[in-house]
Amino acid sequence: GDSVTQMEGPVTLSEEAFLTINCTYTATGYPSLFWYVQYPGEGLQLLLKATKADDKGSNKGFEATYRKETTSFHLEKGSVQVSDSAVYFCALSDTGRRALTFGSGTRLQVQP
Amino acid sequence: DTAVSQTPKYLVTQMGNDKSIKCEQNLGHDTMYWYKQDSKKFLKIMFSYNNKELIINETVPNRFSPKSPDKAHLNLHINSLELGDSAVYFCASSQGEGRETQYFGPGTRLLVL
């Protein structure tokens, strides 16, 4: 079956540091890939997505590139802010299956 | 204009009670979902409905029964609540098959005492 593996957190960074959160996946079909963000006490918000190989999703300074050869979708941001502190979820939605498979989430803490 | 809304936002109840959570989406989507987020933040699909038809039913106890009166609504009824049911329940919706973006509601935080 499908699965998503994320790096374990928490990840603690200083403001303006570079962020990478690793995500790899296994899928039986040709999935779409997503990053969702959950701020404290809130629901899930779509951060970015990519639907085919080599696509780059981007939003709010975050980027991730769909790498089919390495089955990866790593999240990056050049300069994090305190307001980026949240839990980040990598997820996939596979062909014909109407449900998201999530990674375990990575908590990011950004210190001033 | 809230795209996916859930009520209630918080639910505190005693073991053995029966409770319902309601979800509505105004995006015109044809597929709706219930996900459960446990205390470790892990998210897992429970149910999925397409045009009021159940299409995914994961290994969820029979005490959980979803109901979709129309395309825009998906409710979750839970009988005989147990301590282990304490979690955050998220409703979501999407349009089309498989690979489409899902939009989530704000969640219902259920605490069973």
C-alpha cells in the first residue's frame, strides 16, 4: 500500500535559518503530492502541491519539487520566521483512491 | 465564507454517550471525508463519500456511522463513546477522483471522560 515517511521532529531553528523537511513516499499509482500545515490549535491548510514529476510547488516562500526518481518531495524555505512555527505534514493522493495518506508530521519551532 | 465547516468545535462528554459531529462544504465538491488525528498528531482516513455513496470505510469500529444526506453534508455519529475515541476529527472535501486537493474543516476536538 501507499506510505509517506517524514523526518522526525521537532526541528528547532533560529529565525532566518534555512529549512529542509525531508519526505519520501511509496505509491502503487502516480500520486499527487502535498504539504499541509497545521498551526497550533487550528485545522489543516494546504501549503503547496505538485501533481507530476519535476513539478515544483511553492507558496509563502516554501518550495518542494516532485522527484519521481528518488520518490521524494522535500520541503524547503530559505529564511524561516517565528510565524512559521507549526506542524508540517507531507501527504499523497494516489490514482483512483479518494483519500490522503499522511506522514507522521514534523513540528517546526522557530526561535527569535 | 467558510469553505468547509464543522460543528461543534469542541465536544466534551462522558463514556458511553452517543454524539454527532456535523460537516458542511460550500465548494460544490462531490467527495467528502472524515479523518481522525490522534494525540500524536497522526492523521488517518476513516470514511469517504462520493455523491452520497460510501466509497472508503477503513477499519473503524461499528460504533462510528457516517451519514451523507446530500453532496454538501457529511455527518459522523458515534455510539457508546470510549476513552480511546478522544481525538480531533477533521472533515474534508475534494472534487474528482484520487489526486485532487482536499480542503479541510477546522476540526472537532472530542474529549471523552
